[in-house]
Amino acid sequence: MCRLFGLIANKPVDVEFSLLKADKPFRSLGEDNPDGWGIGWYVDNKVKIFREGISAMDSENFSLQAKDVKSKIIIVHVRKGTEAHPSKENSHPFQYKNWLFAHNGSVDWNYLFSLLIDEYRKEIKGQTDSEVYFYWILQCIEESKDVIEGIKKSIDEIKKSKSYTGLNFLLSDGKCLYSLRYSSYSKDYYSLWLLKREPSESGLFEFRSKDTSALLQSKALKGERAILVCSEKLTEEKWEEIEFGKLLIIDPNLDVKEVRIV
């Protein structure tokens, strides 16, 4: 299917370490998920996005974006397609106004598309069920006038169709980072992990690689705090498994709220 990576921090940071230099860098997950990749972030509260329809492992731009992008919120995705062909339009994350979205799993394209109003139908640029899923969530949020209630409504409707695999996603409005973990089967595959990084007195983040015992280091800004959400544990730090059926809401102060959605 796909792999997800999200970060929210108290200061604009880069993700070079997590994407390229970690014990298990996120880029390496592109080997088994070769059908596209993308990164979304915010500059001056406005969305920026870069996507390609090739493997992250084969892309020269992946390293450039990992080094150059700096933001308080960053979402990265590597794609393993189901039916839609590899292309820029079918790569995640997807953007609408100030929203960013990336998904791991599959849903019933026809069923959800039939529920969309014209405002959202006309925004669909690719062929993926994930993009339709994104607009379905946004429509439910708009109708509910509340993000959490809207997400819950969208998931309840998808469950009625009984035609889905994974519903894992990362979603942001530029202020908060939302993350859901849920699937119809294979809980181990549809995993999501949370990592909290606190300020470093030395100005360096460091840990020992489990595989090589080498000391790995990354520069940190003074007072930098960050929370990472990823489909897999990238380092030997103290990652926490996100509970199945839970929605995480991480606000700009990096406070984490958990809500039972399913």
C-alpha cells in the first residue's frame, strides 16, 4: 500500500535526518512503495507541495526537498498503487485550500464519489480512491462545522460500505496535525507510531544505531520540540504505538489529544 510520515514542531525545522539519515530513513520505504512520492509543508501559513510519480529511491529531488524544506508542519508519503497508475496527480499528499492529506489503504471510489457534492467532485485531479477519500472527509467536516465530528461522520459512512482496507491518514489545516489509525484487517501492517522529541541541551539529537552501533547525530535548534507520526519506527527511540481506532489531534502547542473514532 503506502507509508506515511508527519511532523509538527514548535519552530520551523527540516526533516533531512528522518528522511535520509535515520537508522531506517523514510526514503528507504520507497523501495517497497515505488509508485510515487510527495511532500507537503507550510510557508507563511500557505501550503507548498512537491510530488513525483516515481520512486523516492530513484528521485534526485527527494534529497533536495528533504534538505531544503523547513516548516512547523510537514507531511511526506511514499505510494504503492492499487489501480491508479503512477503519476504526479496520483501521488500524495493532496491539497485543497489550506488542507493537506495523505492516506494508507483503499476505499470504495465509486461509493464515496457518489456522495460528493459538485464543489468537491470538480477538484479531483487524479484517479486514486485516496483523493476521493480526502474530499469526502472535507465535505463531512464542512457539514459538521467541526473537524473531529466531521472525521467521525466520514468514517462511519465508509464502514457502512464494507468496502475498504486501511483508513490510516495524516491531515493538516496548517495549525494542527490529525492522524487516524484504522483498517478492516492486518492491524500490524496498518500501523502508526508516535514520537515526541524534547529540546536538546547539547544542540544535537543523537542515538545509537541498533544495526551498526554507530552514533547518529542531527543538529537541533535551541528549544526545538517536535512530534513525529510515521507508519514505521525510523529510529531506536521511544516510539509509542497509536491505538487502533484512535484519532490523534496534535495542536500548535504540541499537546496531544486522543479521540476514539471507531
